[in-house]
Amino acid sequence: MSTIDDSTPAIKRKHFSYQEYLLRLIRLWPIFLFSFILCVAGAYVYIRYRTTPMYHVGAKILIEDGPQATTSAAGLDLQSMLGTTSGVDNQAEILKIRSLMEALVRDFKLNILWYKEEPLREIEVFDGPYKLIFNGITDTINRSLVLNMRMQDTSNFSLSYENNGEEIILQKIPFNSPFELPGYGSFTMEKNIQTKTFSRDEYKVKVLAFDDAVSSLRSTITTNISNKLTTIIDLQMDCGLRSKGEYILNKYIDQYIKQSIQNKSRIADSTIAFIDQRILLVSAELNGIEQKIQQFMQGNGLANISAQSQLMLESNKEYTTQIQDLEIRMEMMDAVDSMLNIPGGKSLISGAVLNNGITDQAFNTLISTYNGLILERERLLMGYRPNNPIIKNADQRIVSIKENIFDYIKNTRRSLEVNKQEIARNFGLLRGNIRQVPVQERAFLDLSRQQQLKQELYLFLLQKREETALANTSSIGGITILDKPKANKQPFSPKSSVIYLGSIIIALLIPTGKIFLEDSLNTKIRSRKDVEERSSAPVIAELSHNESGIDLLQFGSSRSILAEQFRGLRTNIQFLLGEEENKVVLLSSGMPGEGKSFISLNIANVFAHSEKKVLLLEFDLRKPKLSKTYQAQPGQQGISNFIVNKDLTIAEIIRPVDENGMIYFAPCGPIPPNPSELIMKARTRDLFKVAREQFDIIIIDAPPVGAVTDAQLLNNYADLFLYVTRANYTPYNLLSLPEDMKRERKLGSYAIILNDVRKKGHGYSYYGYAYGHYGQEEQKKWWNKNR
């Protein structure tokens, strides 16, 4: 019986071997090299021909003191209490409103782009040799157009474009002359007078829809306030052409400054209009008083004022001045109150006019804050709808400041009324002293006081009107360009280093992924390790691929790798058989095609060369293959005949098949209809009993144990069961078949042969270099032939 120990070790747990994985990667170095060259070349082509370098264009602007910034500390505190945002934050938002870019695209035709064709890509051209001008209103372009333009001679050019899927070609179009493109409008092609030479290369002209061009350019501009303690705004634009980016950003800032100046001019114009209305009213009142004085003097025949009247006038002057101040302030506050009480009114109020001639800094601060909020709301309306939360917030702040102004006016009037009553009481005492003065002189004094009051108010309004006009002419928008738009020298996109690094990583992942996919998708045995991880049986041989294609190997003088492996297998079989009476070796497999017949044939051959008398039994009664190798004659009796015919002897079914007469072959004979039942007959036992007496080694070529039960039945007569597997052919799950049979006590201990192992490196699989070179003269490589 077999000497295989029944206490075989348990199945090894599969673990990852970094060393083996690294060796597999090293063997794929040609793929690594090819992948590296391919990926790096692909990255170069992508960077060179499929990407457009993008540059950052930056500028800095300073927002100087504007309407809100001119307020005093009290005004700033009021803004803080009302929860208002800083002016520079609002300006940063205004810089991003759509109307600015719309004006820029409309004025400078930025929706017309020029490109020059180059291999594998198009290069945008800015300020090229030609200019395409749309003769209509730019806003009306609502769909894109692509034109191919080529100069034909010094005076004419040609155009081609697609319209509704049809290619239209226009020839001999004169420069500087309008031409029609059906469905799009009228255009004119001009030569750039700053260009001295005109290329005959073909150009591509893209006329973008107005809204698309505005949206595209707006998306490239960003604003940032790096320091909240300053009023400096950083502007940045991303553009593929440095010169184009600097040009557009310059024009964008100019457009912003232009609109800012226009807004400030509106405040001055509103102030002047208000002053003009007040001048007309005061002038009319002053004329009326002067006419009354003239009529009074003429009617009473007065030519001079007495010394007493002069003295009383001097005493009255102080009270007149005080009353004048009070009435001016009350009149101005009444005017402001009336303007603010207009339903739905949000008009600007001049802080300069409301200075009231004295010093009321708190009132001026409130008015300046109110004007600033009105202007800010108008600016926000350029970019947001009236129901936007930002606009509603601005309206709430305006209502809040108006309430503060009303409270201030109310409180101030109350104070002025008290002062006026006190002055009137003192003035009444003075009037009691002058009761003795003639009635005519008293009337004259009253008229003179009114005249002086209106005259000073008239002069004050004239002065403020001139100051406002001078301030308006010197307005520069309150914006200073600190850094003019300038593009970076190096593009920020594409990042070549990142792309090349990514290509190298991909180059490394391709071979690594190949191994990973092979491991993930593989379901078949590839090496000795795969068998050992999934089976508790020992692997007694690894047989390399039979490159000769000959089934019967020559062991007499052969020193081939495969012959040496069979000699090693012979030694292992002898060790496993142990005792001399153990002679029967059964070979089976999990499925057809794993090479058990080839192995059986050569095991018999290698044992015969060790002077062993061998019997090879072809017990594959379903699909015999050995008969083809030994060319069994038609009608020759075999194993099936011996089992059925009790008169046959073993000598009648076997024949020697080698020169020395050491190998005897028993063919299967006629294929029976019931092989399993035939094997179970007593004659099978008789066959093996006689064979054990006459032969040293008996090799049984049995059918696959995974397909039929024949091998299980024959195992009762065997001393050693060899399970044949084939590299890259036998599925993993067939290794569990003998394990299950062993656990169910249908099979005792067994050993495994791994067949058809492919060459790896210098040798074969587990035994590495040894099989490849031991006993052979080492062949010198090309790099050491001369040594």
C-alpha cells in the first residue's frame, strides 16, 4: 500500500507575496518600456497639440473715498448699526455685473474670434492682419457662425461656411465693402492697417452669439479683496493669449471707471437742479420785500433814519442774526422733509446745499449717508432684479436712514422752536423799548430785517451752486489703477509636470493592471503555489511543456529538462510506494485533456530504463488514447475482453512495446457499454493479482475522476493515486474534487502532478535555474562572449 502519510498538512492560507509579484513585474520590463514610451509620447502630443496654454492676467485698483467714504466717524458708526456692507465689497460685486461686459463686447466686437489652422490644433490670433466687422447691432447676433477665410489677391478674399447643413462658398469678395451672409446679416472685412504684410494662409473666424460671448468672458474674470482693512480690489482674468487678456482687462477697468464717473455726475446734476429751484424762489421773495420797502419810503416821504432808529437797529442786529440762523435751518429741514415725504421717492439730496450756512455736521452726515445708499441701490439694480434680497436689503437700509433723518429733523425743530421763543421774548423786550419810535420807522426796521434775511440766503445759494459746479468738473470717479493689467510669463494651465507625472503613473499601471486583471480574472492553476494553496496533497512533480511534440520521450541518452523531470518523478513514486509489494500506480485527473495518458506512457518508459518490468494498463474504457500511441491492431483483445471472457489469460492481452522487452502494454480492448459495472467484476481483481506477481511496476491510465466513477473503483486496487493537473488549463475548483472525495472517505491519500508548466526566466517554476542548466555547458551570452 501507499506510504503517503494520512496526516497530511492542512491547506495553506493564500497570501500575497511581494517578492513573487515584483519578479512578475520585472519579467514584464519590455511592456513597461513600451508603455512608458507610449504614455510619455501621448502626454507630449496632448500638451503640444490638444491643449491651449492659459495665463493669469492681474491688475489692482484702489477705490478712493466715494459718497459713503466721505462720511464722518458718526456716519460710519450709523452704518455699522444698520448692518451695511463696506463700500469696497459693493464695488467688487459691481465689477462683476453683466452690463459692464455687455458694453465691452458691444463696443469692441469681442464676440468675433480669429484662429489660424495648424497641425492637430487651432491657434487663436489677436490683432491679426484682418478685421471682420458686423454692420448691425451686436446684440442681435443670437447664433454662432464659423467662417473659413482666405486671401485671394490684394483686393479680394473668399469665404466658406455652413448654413443649415449646406456648405456655402463666396468668391472674390472685396475688402472694405459690405457683404451679406444670409441668415446672419451684413459684414465688412477690413485689413489691419498696423500690419505691413498680409498672409495668404487660411483663417477660421468664429462669430459667437452675443450672450454666449458675454457669459464666456464674464466667467474668466474674478475679483478678490485680499485685505479687508484696505479698499484695494484684485482683478484677475484667465486668457489663452497674454496680449488679448491685458487688452480686455484694460478696457474692462476703463468701462468701470466711466460708469462710476457718470454716477457721480448724476449726484452733482441733481444738486445743481435743486439749488436753481431754491434760487428762483428766494429771488422772488427778495424782490417782493424790496418793492415793499420802496413803497413804504415813498408813501411816507422818508429819506433818512433818525439817530434813535439807528441805535435801535444796532441793538436789533444781534437778534436778527440769531433769528436768521434759526429760520434758515428750519427752512432747509422743511425742504428736506418735504422731499423725503414724497411717496415712493428715492431722489438724491445735495449734502452741500443742506449745509445750512452754519455748522451742522451730524445733519450733513445723515444726508451724505442717505445719498450714498441711494447711489449704491441704483448700481446694484444694474446687476440684480428689484426683488433680489440684496436690493431689498438696500431698500431697508434706505428706510432706516430716512427714519433717522426724520427723527433728527423732529428733535432739531423742537430745539429750534425753544430757541426761537427765547429770542422772541428778548426781542419783545426790545420792541417795548422802541414803542416810542414812530410807526413808520418800526415798519422800516421790520422790512429791513426781512430784506437782510432773504439777501443772505440768496448769496448762500449762489455760492453753493458754484462750489458744486466746480466739484463736478474735477470728478475723476474715485478710482485709481495701482497695477495695470499684466499677464504672467508662465501659463497656469496645462500643468506639464502633472500631465507627465500622470502619464508615467499610467505607464506603470498598464503592466501592473495586466497582472492584476490576470489574477482577478484567472480561474485556472498556473503554478505549484496555486496547487499548494488549495490542496493538502503534496506536489511530487512539475512537468514542463513538451516542446518536441513527441508523446514517447527517449530516456536512454536524453538530458532534456522534461526527461530529468520524469526521472525525478520516478524517484518520488518509488519513495511513496515504499514497500516492495506496493507496485500499482493509478493516474487520473479532474477533466479530459490534462495529460494523464502522456504522463502514464512516460512513467512506464522511465521505469523501464531503470530495469523495472513495467505493465501499462489502459483502463480508460471510454476514450482510450494509449492504443493510438502503441498502434494497437484492430481486433486485438484487451482489458474488456479479459474481464468478460474467463478463459483468457493476462498473457493473451499484453504485448511488449519496447526494444528491451521491459514495458508491456494491455490495451482497453473493445469499448464496453457499461465500463463501471465491468470494472466491478471479480475478474478485475484477478487481473491485478496476476499482474502483481509478474511485474515490478503497474501503471493504470484511468479516466478522469471528475467525470466518471471508474477511477474511484480502480483505486481499490492501487497502492498510489496520482492526480494530474495542467497549468493554465485545470480550473481551481477541480482541486477541491479529490479533497471532497478524501473527506467523504471515497479516496485515501493521494499526490498531485502539475503538468505543462511553461518556462519562466532561466528555468521552470519551482526548481528555477536548476532544471535549466545542471549538467549542461553554460551558453555564453552576447555580452560576455569575449571573456
